Amino acid sequence: MSALNLVEQSKRSAAFAAVDKHVGPSVRVLGVGSGSTVVYAAERLAELKQQNKLHPDLLCVPTSFQSKQLIVDSGLRACDLDDLPELDPSAPGSFASIDVTIDGADEVDSELNAIKGGGGAHLREKLVAAASRRLVLVADYRKNSDVLGEKWTQGVPVEVSPLAWRTIKRQLERLGPRSRAQGAVPTDAAAVAAFELAHPVASLRQAVRKAGPVVTDNGNFILDVCMGKIYDPPAVELLLKMVPGVIEVGIFSAMAAEAWFGNEDGSIACRI
Ligand code: 5RP
């Protein structure tokens, strides 16, 4: 089997296993993530739908334009997050209107913190994850790591306002060891996190063949911020998010309940 096939096979087995475990007739509202691994989750959902094994009125909340297409192409019903029926606030778990969300990841650490946004959809992915009772990540073996930044070396995706992306880039690059000396760090936890970072380098994500910046589904730009290993994901997430003009950061600290990885040998690992 070629290397590419092995990666694709591991994405598929992780996605199928996660859908089979979490999406049955009792799931009424499902969040559908974005990316190439979620394509396999949608394939499995379409099969289950054909076999009448899903809730007859299942609503699927998309996280991107791609995700909405996957939902529709699988014969399922898409529904925007804000259009979900309001829950009884006294019911247990009523903060979350989505039963479960299945999404991909660029890297997942041993504590289930994740980097997302390789496909530029992390703003809507985070909104949907935060409204979910359970976030389940699916990925191939290359994404399974101990510390964020160890395997995903392309940087943390940060969605920013196009109005002042150069200024935001400079401010992001001032974080890290230098910011401590300049007294520009907002909290103690963030100061420690910043001290541990390599000097961040932020690059504007470019469309293929440098046709111009990538524009997100929300009309914003993406800066990929390389900063080495991230030992304190919640503090670094907060640190990045406090820069004015940052709309959302692709660090998902402690949001996931589970991560499923397809291994190189064909087995599946589930981290809880
Ligand atoms: C998009 C994402 C994707 O879920 C992430 O990039 C993983 O993608 P893939 O399954 O193609 O490896 O966060 O914003």
C-alpha cells in the first residue's frame, strides 16, 4: 500500500469508528466538522442514513461551506447554529444544543488539546464545539502527539481582521520571550506561557500559486503563527486571543472529550 493510501485509510478507519460509536438513533443534533477526514465521517453518515440507523429528524450543524456540502450530499438536513431550537434552560446540559460534534484536527496532544484550522474553518468549528455536549476528534496517526507544535510545524492558525493584518502580525510576533521584558504580557499564566515560546513568526496564508491571501468563509485572513512547542495551550490560546484584531485562534484547549486515530498498522486508538 502506498504512503498516501495508508494515511487515507487511517483517516477513514478513525472517522468510521467515531461515527459508529457516537451517532445513532438517539442523536438529534450533530455538529459536522471540516477537512479531509470528516469526508469519511460523512460517507459513514450517508450509509447509516440509507440503513435507517439515524434519528429520522436528525439536524446537522455545519462548520464551513465544505461541511454544509458534505451534509447535503449525504442526504442529511443542515441547520445553522443560531437556528437550533432553544433548550429548556433548567434541563441538564442545556448550555449545549448539539448532542455531539465529529471534527478533524491538525494535532492532538496527550491532554486532548488540539490545533485546528489547517483548512481555515476554526472560527465556526470552535463555535460549534463550544455548543456541543461532546466534541470527538478524528485524525490519522501523523496528528497524534505529546505536545502541541511537536508534529504540526506549520504554525497555529489565527483568523484576523483584514483591516490591519500587518499590525496584528507585528503584535503577534512581539509575544514570546521579548514580551516579558517589555511588560506587555497580560496575566501571570500568559507570561509564563510566553516565556516558554520560541519567538513567534506569523505568515499570511496565501492561496495556491500566491494568487493572494486565503479569505475565510467569514471574509477574514489567516496568519499561521509558528512558535515552537506549546507547553501550556490554554495560556497561549488566551495570549494570542488578547491581541486586538484576532478573531479566533486555532488552539482548542480542553474542548475535546475524545480523539480517534487511525494507526499505521491498521489499528485504531481512542484517547479519552
Ligand atoms: C479545518 C480543520 C480540519 O479539521 C483540520 O485541518 C484537519 O483536516 P484534515 O482532516 O484534512 O487533516 O481544522 O479548519
